[in-house]
Amino acid sequence: MFSQNLSSIDGVSIFPIISLVLFFAIFSGVLFWVLKKDKSYMENLANMPLQENNDIELNDESKNEK
């Protein structure tokens, strides 16, 4: 049923290509951001759920991003 509806749309074959490019662009951006971040910042984020107090000390770089 869906294939019959989609086949009637002109240029529908471009949508999977756009989706794939968008996915890889976002995935690459997040991967680059994670690899660029300081290891101590990531450890601080990883330990957040385990800390009892709600006062999280952030480094200078993360304070500037807010």
C-alpha cells in the first residue's frame, strides 16, 4: 500500500539519500564533539548520576558554552 502511494510522488528517490547524508553528518558531528572534549569533562558527566550532591563543578570550557 505504501509503495503504491510513494511511487506516485515525483522525485521520491531523493529522500533516502537526504536521510542518509543527514544521519552521517549528525553522527560525524557528535563523534567529533566527543573526541574533542576533555577527558576529565567526560568523566565528570559520567559520574553525575552517582554523586549525592547536586552541585556539579564544571571546568572553564563548559561554563563558557552555556
